[in-house]
Amino acid sequence: MRLSQEDASSSRSVPAGEEVVVQLPERATTGHLWQPQIDDSVLQLMDDRMDAPAMPRGAPGVHTFVFRPLRPGPTVLRLVLARPWEKTPVAEFTVELQVHG
């Protein structure tokens, strides 16, 4: 399953073991980075990478996360966009997942 910013605040059903790929725009030079806040007993983070163009400097890129649901049940896939040294995020991405066997 692939999710993007357009899927924020939605609900999805996914089989246990099927990868959930989330791609969100990010401009890392601002210090604001997407950070997952998940229940790792239900979702396992498999990959976390940032792809940004070399030029022009500071251009936005795409942050890709790959999660694997481990067991059936409901969970919330939540990522926040924040600077690591600040407590309040500037954006949030959430999707309610119903993992089935």
C-alpha cells in the first residue's frame, strides 16, 4: 500500500505483513523532519530515507518510510513534522489502519 499527503486523516485496511509505504514532502534544510510515532508492537519501521535533488540547494525532497504491520488489529500510523529540538510539530500525518490476518 502506498500513502501520500493526500491520504492524511483517512482510514485504510491492510493485511498483516504487507508493506505500507508513506511518501511525504520534506525540506530538511529547514530543520523540520518527519518523525514516526507508532506502536512498534504493531508496526515495524523497515526503511527511512530522504531523496532530495542535489540542485538547487535547499530544494524540497521526498521522505519515504516503509512500515510492516506485524499482527492483526487497529493501529494509528502517525508521523509528525518537527525540529528535533522543538516540542511542537508544524504538521502531522495520521492514517488509521485496520490490520487483518
